[in-house]
Amino acid sequence: MNAVLQYAVQGLAAGSFYALAALGLAIIFGVLGVVNFAHGAFYMLGAVTAAVLLDTLDLTLWWSLLVVPVLMFAFGVVVERLLVQWLLRLDPLYNFLLTFGLTLVLVELVKQKYGVSGLPYKPPKLLSGRVDLAGVVLPRYQLFVFLFSVAICVLVWLVMTRTRVGMIVRASTEKPDLARALGINVGRWVTPVFGFGVALAGLAGVLAAPFRAITADMGNNFAIILFAVVVIGGLGSIVGAVVAGFMVGLVEAFGQAYAPTYAQILIFVLMALIILVRPAGLFGRKEATA
Amino acid sequence: MTQSVVTPTPGTEAPATIAGGGSRRRWVLLAVGLVAALALPWFVYPPVAMDIVAMALFAIALDILLGYTGLLSFGHAAFWGSSAYVTGLIATHYGVPFPVAVVGGALFAMLLALPVGYLSVRRSGIYFAMVTLAFGQMVYFIGYQWSDLTGGENGLQGVPRKFFGIELVETESFYFYYAALPILLLGMWGAWRIVHSPFGRVLVSIRDNTQRARALGYEVEKYKVIAFVLSAGLTGLAGGVFAINHGFVALTELHWTTSGEVVLMTVLGGIGTLWGGVLGAFLAVMLADYLASSGFDGIDLVTGSVFVLVVLLFRRGVWGTVRHQWLARQQRRTSSRRASASADPARRRP
């Protein structure tokens, strides 16, 4: 029982990274129609930036959680203005390919600068060690990651459902033509939404920094699992992205615990099953299959 | 919602070759291509020449899906790499002539493509790319974990090069090139036959208007799966020859970067041009070889930048641009109508 709970928390922590990043991916796809291949690279950049900030400016995790998303937002805005925007009117496959090329460049740049061995990162004292919850001993940091990311997801959800900005973004996501017909300037939201999605990927990276080896390659496999996540959840769905993110994290953690050889493969088997049973994804709308 | 596919350059509405109507020009081009293929190892280090032709078939096989069916497979490394491994294993354990091993590898790739294709064609457009990418990564992990068979990270080493009683050792790469070339040329001819057959016409109609093809009574999914399996088979031929050429199979052959590389070659050559893949492969392999020999170790930096630039500025690709120019000239000559009316290479997103 104790072990199962530990795996569950570990899975939820791993799922937090997927959920946050997939949320960003889903929002970007919703408003821009772009599947951002570079999302894994942005996640990696978030972690690397946090490590560099700790190393050079002595900024701890708390500060990084604040600063890195802002930096990543700015970076996302630059990428959108410089590259992505030129292909928005074309077939979405072109931006998929563009961001693929961008991924190769970003990963290689980081590799050249920081080498292939992992950068060190220590979480603050408050989050180190373990905590004893009624006889169940759990790592503090994993609990924190889970709670923090749930808080962020809830916050995003509140913004999406309770504010005017969120309403516009949702309208642009779900019925862009209708939103335009109602006089909403969908184009105005394209750049900030892209930046916001990138910031979420960067935030996931910061959270992952003390938990994962920080290397240039850390985002590569992450990006592909992220695609599996949004296929499972339904790419058009924001809730689906988050739920599937945690689900995949759990599958990964339990897989690693009980069948380590098949842990990575299990995720893709899960994806295959979903495609077989519900091609649109768990929360996807029917029309997304077309 | 209409379908979302990369729409190739104008002029491929009917998948004509650059020759279009003039069959004499077609023969001239074919002759030029054959001479170039035969002469290549005189000008390029033979193993690199072999890589170029193998990659060319790989890119052509991908174009059957991307250019003619409207499906971007981002998981073709699974077929390329698995065929390379199976070819290598057959050649190592059974001592058969290498063409037999290559055919075995290609058959395995087709077998693998059947379930992957069946599942993947349930989604189209960008989803298809993501799903194939994920399945490709799954095959990569299987290859990684199954190290008893694949050698894991060490790769599969010491693949022999037997050719009907003759052992072509490493110094004989020059002769090996000519021994293996027919396999790849046959594969290219097969690709050409596929896209110019009635079956190929159906694929193009699916690409251009899936609903209409469905309404006309074609079982769209079945056609897509068959195209996927055929493409995987040709990819497998190329991957098998590649494995024998190197005498070694690395795990990278299964990696998604390999899938990306071949997409780059196809796009660089020109989507929906078939033969563009040859040019794309030539440019990409020569560039990689040049960078490697000049001691530059950041090859992904260059590949990635080329990718970004081609997608931003050069979407027609080399062959596509040549053909577009030629068609435009042709049109100017025959009529005074403005030729650039349908010049936009990609449709607006719906």
C-alpha cells in the first residue's frame, strides 16, 4: 500500500510536467492551429535556464518559478513573430516542420554550450527530504510539484472560464470563424497565446529541473510523449490535455515500478488503444477526427 | 472541416512527371538519371554514393505518402531501421546473398507497417504526423530494450556482404555499389509505377478531396493503409541496402531524427515530385558528409536551420521550383493568360 502510494505520487509528479506542457500545447493548437514540435525544446530550455540562473545569479527555485516563465514568454513571442507567423495561413504541417527544425537548432545550441552531461540542480531546503503523512513517507518535492501544477491548471482553467480574455481564447479555439464573425479580433491573441503556451512548457521545465537530469536531450523524448498525451486527451481539449497528462505520468511511474522494460512502450500502447476505441481522444470532439 | 494536407506544387494535380506530355523529354531525363547513378561512385566516395541512392529511395517512398496521398509520416525511421536490423540479422545468421536479406527486411517492414498504418490512418492531417511519430518512438524503444537481438546501444555489428558466393569486403565498396544499385533502382521504378497507376490516381483524389473520393465509393482508409504499407516496403528496401552498405546497424536508424531527416530530403527536393527526393537526398547526404569531414560536430545546427529556411522560403523544393519555372514558361508560350494565378504552393488553411 505504501509502495503503491509512493508510485502514485511519483507518477502524479511526472504527470505534472506532461499536464502543464500539454496544456500549453493544447492552447497554442487551439488558437493558432499549430502543433508545436519545439515544445519539448522549450521545456528543456526552461530547465536549463533555471540551472543557469541558480549557478550564476544564485536564484533559487522560487525565483526561477517566477522569472523563467516570463523569460520563456518573451522568447515565445520572438519565435512567433520571427518564424511561426509567416506560416499560419498555410497547412499546419508546415509549422510542424518549422518547429521541428527549430528543435534541432535549439537542442544543438544547448549541447554546444553546456555539453552533454547533466547540469546540477538542488531544490530549496524546504522541499528536500521526505514528509511523513500518517505513516506514508513521501518525497516532499514530488508532492510540491503535483500541488503546484494542479494549482496552475486550476488557475488557467479559472482564467479560461471566468474572464473575458479566457472567453475570447476559448471562442477562438472552438469556433474561430464564429468568433471572428462576432467581431472578436482573433489575430490579436495569436502572439500572446503562443508566448503563454511556451511559458507553460518552460514552467514545466523549471519544475522538472531538480527531478530530472538537465541535459540538452531531456526534451526530445518528452516532446513525443507529449504528442501521445494530446492524442490520448484529444488535441482540441484543454481538460483532456491535463487529465491525459496525469494519466500518462501514472502509467509511466507504475510501468517503471512493475515492468521497467515496458514502461516507455506502455504509453504508446495506451495511445494505440485510445485511437482504436475513441479516435478523437478521451475528451476530443467528434469533428476533430475528420 | 476540409482535410489538411501539404498541398504540393501546382502541376501535380495530375501526377505527371516533369516531362508532362512530351515522352521524348521523359526518356532523356531517364537516361540522364541512369548515367548519373552509374557514374556517381566515380565522383563520390562509393559508400557515400550508396548512402545517397538508398536515402533517395527512402525520400521517394515517403513522397508516395506525403506528396501523393497527403499524409506526413513522421515515423518512417521505424520501417527504415527495422528493415536494417532484420536485413542485418538475416545476413549475419543465415549467410544468404545480401539481396535476399534485403528483401526479408523489406517484407518485415511491410508487416510492421500493417498495424501501424491501420491505426494511424484513423487520424489524418497533423494528427497522422503525431501518431506515426509516437509509433516510431515505440519501435525505437523496442529496439533499445531488445538488446539481445539488436545489440542495444552498441548496435548490430559485423553484418557480412555476401553476394552469390563472393564476399565483398570493405575495400570493394565500389563493386558493392553496382551490386546493390539494381535493387534501389527497381524500388524507384516501383514507386513510379505506384503513383502512375490507377491506384495512384485514387491516392491523389484522396489527397485532393477525401470526401469526394469516399462519395465515389473508394474505401479511403483501405487505400491509405495500402499506400502506407507499400511506402514502408520501399523504405525497407532502402534501409536494408543501407545496413549492408555500412556492415553495421545503429540505433539511430530507428530514431525520430532519422524520420525528420528523410522528411527534410523530401521537402528539400520538392513535395509531390517523386524524383525531387533524389536531389534532396543528394544535397543532404553531401552536406552531412562535407560537415563531418571538415570536423564540424554541430550537424543538427545546420540541418535544423536548413529545415527552417526551406519551410519558410523554399516550400516548392528544388525539383518543384524547376518544374514550376518550366511549366510557367510553357504556359507563357502557349497562351497569354497569366501563369502565376495558381502559383501559391500551399492552400490556405481552412
